[in-house]
Amino acid sequence: MLRVAVVGSGPSGVYTAQSLVQQSAVPDVRVHVLDRLPCPYGLVRYGVAPDHEKIKSLQNNLRTVLEHDRIDFVGNVEVGADGLGPERLLELYHAVVYCVGAARDRRLGVPGEDLPGSHSATDFVSWYSAHPDASGGAFGLDVRSAVVIGVGNVAVDVARVLARQAGELQGTDMPHAALGALAGSRVREVHMVGRRGPSQAKFTTKELRELGALPSAAVAVDPAELKLDPAYADPAGAAFAALPAVNRRNLGVVRGWAEAEDARRAEPGRDRRIRLRFFLRPVELLEGEGRVRAVRFERTVPDGSGGVRGTGAYEEIEAQLVLRAVGYRGAPLPGLPFDERRGTVPHGAGRVLRDGTPSPGEYVAGWIKRGPTGVIGTNRPCAKETAASLLADAPELARRAVADDPLARLREWGRRPVLWPGWLAIESAEAALGASLGRHIVKIPDWPGLLQAATPR
């Protein structure tokens, strides 16, 4: 029997487990999918916005994999903490695949970034997604203007949630405290700002269009800013034709908004405004009365090589709430090699490299392998490559003696694993909580609540 641990139960981890049991010519491959949380699904549960029910339904596909008879979910086990590092895991398993994602936010690196009222978008997402590590929601929504720095899908998500009325989120699994805070929000202006043009923005067209479909908010764009983008200014030109299809579609969406802005402003019930701004680079967060009061931006223009350059012209956008959504970066895991420049673990086809040499029994998949790129589906071929490498090494790996019962050993080491029945108990508790609040399913947002639900008396 080949025992494999997959660390991380998000899409990359689940797809890796699936590939291992599907690709193996040997029927005795057993996979434990470890997660430090007592809940599976990673960013599908804690990163996909509550109002994206179709994407969240991917949990059903991940559930099917985790219910496979040769795959076991093992939650509430944190790898890298309290001595449970790579060396010790190899006492329990013939191979370990690390699918730990990219846990750190990229910083702006500008003065005032840490002022009260300035937060990473990830913290905001964790709060409204009920992540048990979330800060508790001290986001100061009793303000009129918010700035979201970034033009990717995370930026679109947080801008959309800020611009929604709470009633539109009533039917989601958003935690009740977050829903109540959003109900009391006074935010009416949401500025989403990128340092480059719309043709280089990272959002996908479906998510972008959703901003224009909000019943309570109108989208505003500045045609003068759009025209700074060569691909926008000349839709029949070579720059436009050279763009990927998704970027061409994005330009069509913002062009439609630019042409229809006056009509949308006049529509009744739209008391909130999402302003898309381009070619503005943040240089400082400005303080007023002990918190952020505005963001100072430098105007940029295309540099002719795919980037932008500053012009020396500046603009301030009033904001008492700033959410930074400028990307993610991998974090080192104690005991594993780490490339600080790339934010990834060095590897060859998924095999962890120590000083350039494959480390027997150690593998990576997902963002910690390739960096924070792609969409959920990108994890499938990435996982298959790593699984193929591991299975090619299996005859040698299986010769090494490991613990007969990894779960028993984990308990001896002081861990209290939450297995699949415990997760099902959490699901039942969340359904009961929702029913008690007159809603559908409502997530439990804290560690004590989750662990109590997982081990009902």
C-alpha cells in the first residue's frame, strides 16, 4: 500500500488526490487530504464570494472526490506548526504533496498603507466568507467612499459586495454578523482603481459584467482615461487584435458603459456608484483624524513596452476605507525549500528540489508550485503532472517503512483530527443556524463554533 498525504483541501489538493487514485495502476494508493481547518474546499469555501452560487457549487464536485473510498479528509491538522513539519510527515506517509496555495497578500509599499481604515482585500473576503481566522469585521462601513486598489476578480468581488444592498445577500451563506454590518453600511461611492489600462486588467468578463447588473448601483467610467489605452482607442488596430479574447470582451463591456453612463445615472433606485478608474498608481495613503482620508495617485501612461510610466501629475481620491487587492504571494513552510523571489517551492515537474536535486517523497501542486496564476480549472493539469511524477516514483517510495496508522500517530502527537463525519456535522449545524435565522444556510464564523459543531455531544 502506498500512503500519500496531500496538504490542503482546496481545488489543487482535491484534484491531486483525484489524479492519484485515477492514474494509479496500483489499486492500493490511499490518500489523506490534510487541512488545518476543520472544513474542506479551501478558497472555494472561503474565497469565492457568497453571491457567486454557481462557482460555489463546485463544492459538490470536490465533495464527490473526497467521498472516494481511497481518499480521506483529515481536518484540523496544521502542518508546519508545533513540530509537525515535512520530516515528521514522512514518518507517516510514503509521499507528501503540498498544495498550500499563496497565503500572503502583496503589499503596495507606499506610505500610509497601515493606517486605520486600510485593509487587504483578503481580510475583507475572509470576513464576509466566515473564515475562522477573520478579524471580526472592524472595517468601518459607516463611511461614504471606498477605494479598491486593483483590477482583478478579487477587486471586482469586494467592489460588488460593497455596492450591494444587504437584502440582495440575504439568501447567501454569508455570516449573520457580516450581513448585519453590510445592512448598516453607508458606502455609496466605490472606486476600483488600476495602474494600467482596461486592456491589461485581470478580471474576467463574466465577473466584470456583474457590476453592471447590480440593481442598486450604476457603473461609471471616464472615457478620457479609457482613450489612454491604445487597444481601446483603436478597436480596429493591431493592438486590439493582438489581445486575448477575454481582454477584447472586457474592452467591449467598458465601452458600453462609457456610452451609456448618462442613461444609467438616471435610472431610479441606483443610489450607489462604482467608478472604474485606470492609469492611476497609488503613491500614498493620506491621514485625517487618525485614519485614512484619501489615496494619492500618480497618473500613468503606457510606456510602449506593455508597462506604464509615471507622468508627474497627481490626483487624490477621497476614501475612508481602502481595500488592497494587488495579488498574492506564497509563504514559506518550515522545513521546505522556498524561492523568495518567486514565492514558490522549487520543483521539477512537481518534485520538490533541495539544492537542485529531487527530494524523495516530497511534491508540490497548485499556487505554491507555479505561483498565483490561472483560474480554478488551471489546477487540474497542474495536479495531473505532479501525480504522474509521484506515481512514477511509487515503486521506490513504497519500499520505505511508514506508520501503520497515521491518524493514531497524529492523535498521539496531540492533534484532534476532524474527519468527514465531523465535517458533515458542521454542515448540519450551519443548516440549522440558517433555519433559526430565517435564512437558508449560514456559515459558522469562528473556531469554537466549528469545533463544537464537528464533535456534537
